[in-house]
Amino acid sequence: MKKIIILNGPNLNLLGEREKSQYGNFTLKDVEKTCEEFAKKNNFNVSFFQSNIEGELVEKIQESRNDQDGLVINAGGYTHTSVAIHDALKILKLPIIELHISNIYNREEFRHKSLISKVANGVICGFGANGYIMALNAMIEYLKK
């Protein structure tokens, strides 16, 4: 059974509380439950990790190279600033999908640059919580190749 990990970066633990006009009312637990149901229906395992700490995300990315088949990452604010996350992702020999709940190109100028996009196989942004299911579906199709 294929294994996909979803990594969430800083402040995503506050979904449902923060900037509801940008992110909606759903919580990270809501997202995880929906993804688990989708994984069960599609016969793969999904795991989750969230941290506000850059180094913890880097360590989880490094661990994933040995025990995962695919990685979905919503790095939050680290998308635009973290060379360390970029470098850790670059080492992986598995498919990577970059994910954003909001449309980063419809926001502040500094959010238009992603350090992750150059190492990701694809990018999904602007579809709200549905983006997580879109990313998992895309990963399933990618892993079939």
C-alpha cells in the first residue's frame, strides 16, 4: 500500500481561527479527517505532520525519504523564505506536490515567489481545503506512472 505524507508549516494549526476570509472555517483536524477518508477509499496510507518550527519540518522531510512514496507540503510562510526546506526537498527521490489553501498569486507580492516550486512535481493553490484532496488525487495518479 502506497504511503503519502502531508506536511503543514507554521500557523496552519490555527486554521478555523485565522484569516477566515482567506482560509475559511475548516480546521486542520477537519482536513486530516477528510484526507483519511479519501485515503481509505483509494487504498493508500496518509500521515500528517505540522510544525511551526522550520528545523522540525526539515527533519520530517529527511525521514520521509526512507519511508514514504510521496510528499505533499503546505509550508505556509516558509514557502517564501526557507532555503533549508528547499534543500531538504531537493534531496528526496520521491514525488513532491506543493500546496497552498489560498491563491498565493492573488495576495501580497512577497508571496508570489516560492522556493519550493522548483523542486516540486506540481503546485496546487487557491482551492481551499479541497486542495488537499486534489493534491492526494494528483499524487495517486503520479505514483501510477
